[in-house]
Amino acid sequence: MMQHRISTTDPISLRDINDLEGKPFLVEGTQYNDLTIYFENEQNRQTYEDIPVECPGNDFSHDVGNNTTEGIDAG
């Protein structure tokens, strides 16, 4: 099943974008499950693209998981 999602909230400024014409955007995902993200300006788009991405298969220096057994009943 093919899904195409559109986000009109700039992920950097968190402002809603009402007029999409001429606004910078990028598409993430695959042709079957993609997301178009719109930005207020080119600077916000570049800031977003500059955010490092954790790649679990290659980069083990950071772990964003919640690796704890706290609250798990051992009995």
C-alpha cells in the first residue's frame, strides 16, 4: 500500500505553514511510504538536513533507546 504524507509544520520553528507555494521542502522515505516536509525558509531546511542521524547498523557511539529494566517485575 502506498502512503504519501505531508507535514506543513516546520520542524525547526514549529510554525504552521499555510501558503506552501515557493516554500522549501524535502521528501524523505521511499516511493511507497514517503513524507514531504515543508519549511518556512531555506535556512530551516538546511538546519534540519544538518541534524546528525543515528544509524543503528553503523554508529554505536550514541544510543537513543530506553535501555533500562526499571519497573519490570522479575518475579
